[in-house]
Amino acid sequence: MTEQNPNQNKKCGYVAVVGRPNVGKSTLLNHLLEQKICITSRKPQTTRHQQLGIKTAGANQIIFVDTPGIHQAGKKFLNRYMNQEARSALHDVDVIVFVIEAMKWTEEDALVASLLEQVESPVILALNKIDRQKNKQALLPFISSLEKKVRFNELVPLSALTNDNLATLENIICQYLPYSEHIFSEDEITDRSVRFMCAEIIREKIIRQLGEELPYELTVEIEKFDQNDKLVTIDALILVDRDSQKQIVIGEQGKRLKSIGSQAREDIEQLLQQKVMLKTWVKVKSGWADSERALKSFNQFKAPGFSE
Ligand code: GDP
Ligand code: MG
């Protein structure tokens, strides 16, 4: 990316939003992007893939990357992969927004902070959920305690939920963007990111419906996405680990899959503002969590311009 582009003063860059599960990253992105792109949930870890959202405002273009929940190095391959992925994403971005909850500092936050020590991109510390804080004075000692715990260039107390201070955050992000031509046209939402959003919506519906019955190791692949001015036709493949899980997702006489499908379709129609025909299948991919295929579907959703 070019550092200087004095002719137009345009700025453009990649911004990673990091933080432990449940701090409000998806909510923050949704509100910054003013549309429902990311999936929020009370259950941690519904966000597994990197997500791409683009915000173009005047001379500035911010390309957001929502990294997967960064958590303690897990025993499973997928968890290790997510951590590697998070680390490599952090190396490449222009700005990192590190989201934590006001008045709360956990071991998982400390783990993210230690990842940030390994990279050089500027860090904006976002103190989220200040709407819960009746006494704002109480924030001051908490804020000063953070200086010893985490490397940051800027600190912004905010509420992703009530939009409090989000404009300030956006302005500060833009200060750190490099001068560059915009990578995307103003109204661009890439086909790839729309596919990704659809897959995430379906995943969210499955997780909401099945709760604890199913581990989160399931993946949704969009096999077909055809859009014309009347209708969007989507074929989605749900991949699970075991045959027993397949039965759970499908449910008695296919009832559960049907209801997952119709709920997902409603949300996708809302997102695309168009009529949607959604077909879903469930397949068992034994040991997929360790397979090349999982990596492939993961990479499919990476932001353009990102290297390993
Ligand atoms: P993520 O796992 O970091 O992506 O977190 P989510 O965006 O899914 O948010 C987790 C939960 O925190 C959800 O129930 C959100 O509604 C809630 N939340 C997010 N931001 C705020 C905030 O600013 N204030 C309050 N009170 N709740 C929030
Ligand atoms: Mg999330």
C-alpha cells in the first residue's frame, strides 16, 4: 500500500477488531457499518471466520476484519489454527481495535494483549459497554490500571449498543489509515462477503436452535448463490462431524432443519431486501476439523490483500 498520495488525500486501510468472545466486537462492527453484517449472540464463539465489512465515508475507506475469538490455545487443531490466523491477520493490518469491557479485565483479555505485543500495528483500545456504568468517575482508576497491562496508542470509552462515542472511534481510526487510493468502490459489498454473511446467518440459526446439543464445530458452505432482480437462489451445505449430529440438525421428520431454514431465509431476505429461495443439506464430514477442506473453506472468506 502506498504511504503517500498527496494528490487526493484519500486514505484506505485494513482494521482488525480483536478481543475475547462476548466483548461486543460484532455489535461494534454492525453499528459502525450501519447494517447487519456480523452475527451477534449471547453464546460466545459464534463468529469463527474472518469477516469483511467496508465503510467508505468521504476520503476515508476502512476495511474491517473481524478476527475469530482469540482464546487460550486449545487442544484442537481448529483452535490453534484460529490463533495462528489471528496472529497473522494482526501483522498485516494498519490499525488494531482491541475491544474490552469497561471495568473488566480477564485472563483472556491478557492473552489478546500478549498477542498485541508480538505485532507493531497501532492499537486503539475500545472500552465497550460504558452504558452499564452509571458512575463514569469509576472508570478513571480502571483506565489508568490498563496502562500497565496493554500496549495502546489511543483509548476510547464507548458503547457499541447505544452508539455512544462510535464517531470518535471512527475518527481516530481514520487518523491512523495510510494515504492510499480506495480499494473498493463506494457501494461495494463483495459477492464473497454476501455469501459469507448468508453462511453465518445459517450457522447462527443452527446454534440458536440446538444450544448445547451440538458443539460449535460445524460449518456452512454456500454451494450456489444466484441473484437476479426477482429472486436469490441459495444452496447451503451444512457439514457436521458425526452422523448423530446430522440427525440432530435434521430433526424428527426434518422439522428442525426446516425451521432453521425458514428462520435463516427471513434474515437473509431482510439483509438482501429481496425474495430468497434457500435450500439446505446436511452432510457428515468425518474428521473435517483436521482436514484440508476446513482450511479451504476458511481461506475462501479471507479479505483480499491478506497474506498468510
Ligand atoms: P463478540 O463475541 O465480541 O462478537 O460479542 P457480540 O457483539 O456478539 O456481543 C456479545 C453480547 O454483548 C451481546 O449480548 C451484545 O448485545 C452485548 N453488547 C455488545 N456491546 C454492548 C454494549 O455496548 N453495551 C451492552 N450493555 N451490551 C453490549
Ligand atoms: Mg462476534
